Amino acid sequence: MRRSEGWEDGVAMPVTDDQATIGRDIDELPRLPGVPLAGSAPALRRDALTVLDRARRLGEVVRITVGPPRFGGTLVGFFSPPAVQEVLTCRDPRLGKSGQY
């Protein structure tokens, strides 16, 4: 996200409405800004609740980068009841879930 797109006092603010994330590719989802190479991993380790609250303000579905490119990973946060229900009840094989779900 460029600084001109939704930055206010160093905190990422929404640049899309929540409905705009439905049916989009993971690379098109709003991304929580992080530090180069480590992404949001250091901040998650320090204060996970604050990081997740910042991500929630970006939209219903947000990607969170952790670790360096090609070696790290991408977490996808779902921050609304309908989005969580869709993930838990959807049979799409691309959504990895443990056996209890």
C-alpha cells in the first residue's frame, strides 16, 4: 500500500469497502503493512492483539505477510461473522482446516 492510499498518522486505514474483497484473489486483498523482509512477524510477536485490530480496520478479509518473500508465509484474517462462517462451512479444498472443522 502506498503511503498516499489510506495512511493516517502511520496507521493503515481502509482503502476499499468490505464487499470489494468477496471473490477476489489473495493478492488482491488488502494487505497489512509490515517491515521489509519480516512482514508483520515482529509486530505479531510483540503484540498480536494490536496487530489483529489494525488488520481488522482494513476490511473483512485481510492478508498478513509474515517472514521474507519465498520463505515466509501469508496469513489471511477473517474479521466478520459471515466471513468466518463461510470459511468454516465451505468445502473448498483450497481452504485448509484441521480435522475438527
